[in-house]
Amino acid sequence: MSSDAYNNITFTGQFRHGVDAKNRLTIPADWRSGEEGVLYVRLHTLGTHVIVMSPDQLDKKVAMIEGRADLTPGKRQEMVRRLASGAHRCCVDKQGRMVLPPEFCTKAGLQGEVTLAGVIGQFEIWNTERWTAQQDAEAADNQDLANELGL
């Protein structure tokens, strides 16, 4: 099983997919490598959703923490530990199917229809009702930023 099959995929767009009773999820066809691979999943610190990242993306996050000169060595180690110990390795088959950790599904409310949102180097899995509420809550701030960026 290749650990780098998902390293060069750009995750964009939104998709609605289902999580079944065994916590299985199929990754959208646009996001699949076509090979077996590995992704890492982590529950967001607020427990609102699940973050899915490639091995390369996880390595970049570790490097970002380790490169922070404003943190003490002990704090850097603590942050790396929190990131790594909270991440679960998920195997993805050739059809893009993966099994999410049950405790993540419970805490984030992932059952039935969920929303997958691309975030370039990673993607998020949201309970669709929470996703809609989050988008509504961010709408005003997003409009101001979009105006600044000329979008």
C-alpha cells in the first residue's frame, strides 16, 4: 500500500457522501488517486469535524511546528505530540473507500449524509447540518474578505 498515493492531489469543491453504520466513507472520484493509499485523519480541536490529510501534508504541519522559533523546545514537542497522537492512519482502497475511527464519527456527528469540503492540501468531513450552520455563521466575514481579494 503506497503511503504517497494522495500526496499530489489538490482537494477542491464540496461533495455530499454517506457514512454508513460501519463508519465507511467513499472519497469523491475527483479526489482519488486510483491506487491504494494512506491518509491521516484527525478530529478538529473543537470536535466539529474531521480533518483528512495526506502523509506529505502531515509532514508539512510537523515541519511548521518544528520551525516555530517563538515556541520553546518543550512546547514544540508538545504540539507535535498532540498532532501526531491525535492523527489516525487510514488505508484507502483502489475504489477510494476508507473507514473512519468510530470515536471521530461519534464526536463530529458523522452518520448518514456528510459534506466533504476541499481545503487544497487536505479536506474536511462535516455533519451536513453543522456544515450549513458554519457556512451561515462565516458568511459576513467571508464576504468582507472576498471583497478585499477581489473575488
